[in-house]
Amino acid sequence: MIKVIAIDMDGTFLDNNRRVLHKNIEACRKAAEKGVMIVVSTGSPYTHIPFEWLKGVDIPYAIIANGAAIYLTGDAKCIYEECIPTDLINYILDYALNKDVHIDLFIGGRGYSPKKCRSVIDKLQVSKARYDYLLQDRTWIEQPIEYIKQNDLFVQKISMNFYPDADGVFVDKDEMEYFVRNIKGINFATSGYGNFEITKEGVDKGTAMEKLCERIGISISEVMAIGDSLNDLGIIKKAGFGVAMGNAVPEVKENADY
């Protein structure tokens, strides 16, 4: 019996303009009427969940930043968090800030970006909705390593976005990926859009869902998880019933029940 439906946002619940279709809202309402809890499961920071589009649907919990944190949606309270060790953050940023890459840091449920990355956003080949998302509600910081240290902050996730050159090759992506994949203590994933995402080792949406199941007193076998990208793979595998979108990447489809 399904007691919880965990739904990814981009590429799953949201359309290409990051809006919620009315039929998706209605489906959630019908599920809720049958006693099923709806949970957000997203790679985005908490502040980028489009709650204005979700009115009328009771969503008590949100898994954010690829499973790095869980929030109570009623008061935006963080009830679980696994951040990347600060020494690794400094190591990664010290290297990445010398590359032509857009960097997002998810801290306390919000998005932070180095000011030097602003110009890179204009080079990305993304939709207007994605472009707006990368600019929306960001705190732009001059010196991110010093800023994190001075304010005693902890990073839930790093997201990096790359743009293609004239030949269609993503600038600095292969070099950056090789560097990151050789770092111990981190988890590497992607949500598409020519990007990749970094969280603490062992962190993914599936692990966070297990933590949430412990809190609400159910088994993860009673969870249906819906997603499309590689950052959904952990929860698709661990949930009792995994659902891949039609637009999902092959590996997600191969591991889904439906």
C-alpha cells in the first residue's frame, strides 16, 4: 500500500516553464483524499520550490538539494541536514573559481552564487525558465570561501553549470568533472541541463527519504517515487514503487517499476 508519493520537481512535476499543470495538482488532491502524503523531492534549494503553484495541495515535507536536507514546509524548518565538509568546499571552490563555470551553493535552503559567475549564465544554452531560475532569489557574493568562513556557513550542495563552445563541447566540464570525481567524501550526480551536482558522500534523495520514513513511522516500501534524472536514481531504487517519467534518462527508466 502506498502511503507517500515523493515527487521530483524539474522535468517531472513542473513543465518546461517551471509551472505546475492543473492536472498534476488534481492528481495530488485525489491522492491526498485517499490518505496519501505528498512530499517534494527536488535538487533545488528550499526557496525555489514553487509553493505559489502548489496551493490547495498539502505538502508537509520537502526533500531538497538532492537529499542533503529535509524541511517542514509549514514553517520552513530544517529537520535533517547532511552538509559537505567545509575543507572539501574550500578545495573544490579554490579550483572551480578559476574555471569558466557557473557555480551555485545551496546554504540553509537558499541559493548563493559567486559574482564572477553572473556573466556565465548568459552563455548557457538553457530555456528562459531555467535562465530565470538561475538568477532568481540568489545572494551574490564576492569571495565565497571567505564568506562561508566568516559567517560560519555550511553548504548542502554545489551545482555547476557549463556552456558549449562553437563545436558544442562544454567548456571546462570534462576537466572539472575529472577533478571532482577524484575527491573522496562527495557524491556526484547530474540533473541534466549540461550540469553536475555535488553533495556529501552517502547523500541522495533515497537516503533522505529513508530518514523521513523513520520520522513518520512508515517503511520506504510504502513510498512511490517519481523522477526523471540521475539525481532521482537513489530514491527510484529505494522506494517501494519507482516511476520514471517519459522524458527520463535511460538509467532511471531501467531502474523504475513503471
